[in-house]
Amino acid sequence: MELVTRMNADDDAGVPIRLVLERSRVVVQWRADGTSLVAQEDDLDAILQRDPPSPHGIWQKPRGPGTTSSFIEADPGELGRPSWWVLYGHADPSVDVRVHIDEADVPDPVVHRVGGVWACEWVSYPTIAEIHRSDRDRTDRVSFERPMFMPPAPHPEVEIRQRKRGKGSGKSVENPVD
């Protein structure tokens, strides 16, 4: 993980705090004006050169503390191997955010904080992530499934479930959680 924490007092927005997640190379940036930018490192130069479509351009104000977004290496079922996954969202820095991955052999990811943005990454087959926040009573669940509008996957979830069962993880994946 690469973390840069410089701020420039001469500029209202300042030089952003920048975090680069190691596996996925997803960049999380936060500016002193409360705006953020999350993008894959390879796409960042092109994004920064776009004609700004809004007053803040590509820098976004928090969409709300309950909003969670994700990046994935490939759509579920596209790869015949585990893929990297990234979840991120907004939360006041005082809010504790933990993420649990519903796989016996996948450790819960470290949740990184950059200003008002939290982000984490891990490697697994398509799965379910549970987001626990100290400012909420309920747990949010994010299910990584192939969208219905896409063509059939070259590596369907049935094949992935059979692989998981074959590893002897001890978890039943016959009835995935909704």
C-alpha cells in the first residue's frame, strides 16, 4: 500500500491524500474540501484529463454514508480462478468500519481510511461481504453475482461452488445468502 499525506495550504482543495491498494492498484484520493476520487491506477491519467462535467469535475462529494461501491478484476464467472475485489464507501473518520468475507479460507480484509473514505481489498471467488459500521445497528451485505443482463459466464457459479466444496472448506455453499 502506498499512502501519501501531503497537503498544500496555498490551495483550497490542497494536494490530495492518496492511497494505492496493493493487489488491485485502485487509487483512493481525498482532498481537504471533502471531495474524493476512486479509480483504477491505469485509468487515472485519462480521468484527470477529462473535461470536467460538474463544478467539482471528477472529484465527488460523499454520496452518503450508506453508499458502498465496488471494483472487481473481472465480472463474476469470467475468470476460472479467484479475483481481486475492492469495496469502498464514505464514513466519518470516527466511525469504525469492518468488512467480513463469507469464505472460510479468506481472511477479513484490512479496512484503510483516507479522509472520509474507507476502502478494502481481498482475493476470492465471487462471494458475499458483510460491512459492519459502528454508527449502525444493521449489517450491510454485498453479494458479488453476475448481472442478469450479461451473457452466461464461461465459469458459472455452479462450477465455482463445486471447486469450493472440493477444497474441503467445511462451509456449505448450496444455499447462498440472499
